[in-house]
Amino acid sequence: MEMGKDKLKRFSQILTFDNVIQPKINFHSKDDDLKGNWSTVFNNKNPLVLELGCGAGEYTVSLAKDYPNKNFIGIDIKGARIWKGAKAALDEGLSNVKFLRTKVDFITKFFGENEVNEIWLTFSDPQPKKPRKRLTSKLFTDRYLEFLKINGIIHLKTDSDLLYDFTLEEINFNKFNLLKNITNVYEESYTNSQELKKILFIKTFYEKKWLDLDKTIKYLAFNIHK
């Protein structure tokens, strides 16, 4: 019962957070007014970075702290999860973070051509029985093409061998540009990539649990423009 009350309290609180946007939208909805206008939301034209399926927003908030000259949007449909990230960002006084509560399926309704610089996919659901629903499938990369800049980067960090192998196959089959392939994040040397090391060593709650189970964390970075 207490758990239910806590969740209701969070849903109530999140309505008052000025860094959370909760549009009512479905497949038949028109494009949202935010599309193409995120620079007005942040009051600057800094690079825009999305985290799709952000969960509690740990990666979004950590990146925002490290890169104050970039704008970050964490996207997830679960309000109770977003509450955690949004509250953390508010507590940290971060003005370069927003959270958008919507399904990733509706992503093209919110972002316009050349509006996004980077996409992060951190521990996305590997969807064992639904390859098309994987966030690196052609279904989704075609959507990303609509708003990702020409040199825009997609980052995948995953514990899933299935999703890692699938994504590599998609990169090769579609002739995408593979920028980085790390088979074990925590055993890489990072000789000339201390910045990348700092980014990849951000650990979410669930990642810590998977590391305790001796799961190998992998990373891919790629560009989808031909």
C-alpha cells in the first residue's frame, strides 16, 4: 500500500517539475509544437543530445553535469522513473536537462530535421522476440535519420550480447559508419580517449548490478548517414 501511495505522490509531484514535459500524443496526433523549437525551450542553440529509454535518467543527468554547454533530453514513458531523474536534475540546479514522457515510437513528432546532435541508447531492452522493436533496428534508425544531424552520433552501451551483435550486423548491412567498437568497456585501454573513458564509466544502478554478475559491458558508436 505504501508503495502505491509513494508512486501517486511522485505522479503528483512530477506535474510541478518545470523540467518534465508530458504531452498527450498517439500515432494519429499531429507533430508536437516542440518539434524544431527546442532551442527556445532551453533558451540557447547548444547541441542537443537525447537519451532514449532513459529510465531513471542517471546517464542524462551525469552527462549534463559534465557537459554544461550541451542540452540533454531524457525520454521514457514511465513517469515514476522520470521522476527520479527530473528531481536529481532539479536538486543539482541543472538548466540543461529536460525529460520528455512519451513512447520512443513517437520520436519523430518531437524533433525536426537536423535538430539532434547525438542519441544515447543505454541498456535498451534487447527485445529477444521482437527484432523490429530494438532501438537500433532499421525501423528506428530510419526515424533517427529524420532529425539527426549529418555527423550525428548514435551511442549504444549494453550488457546484451544479442543487442550488440544485432547492432553490428545492422551497421554492416546498412553500410553505416562504425566509429567505435569496444567489446569490454572496463578492460579497454583508452590511451587516447580519456574523455570517452569518463563518459563510459558512468554507472547506472542496474549496470552496477550487472557488473556484480560479471556481465560484460559493450559500446558501439556509429553514424547512420550515407
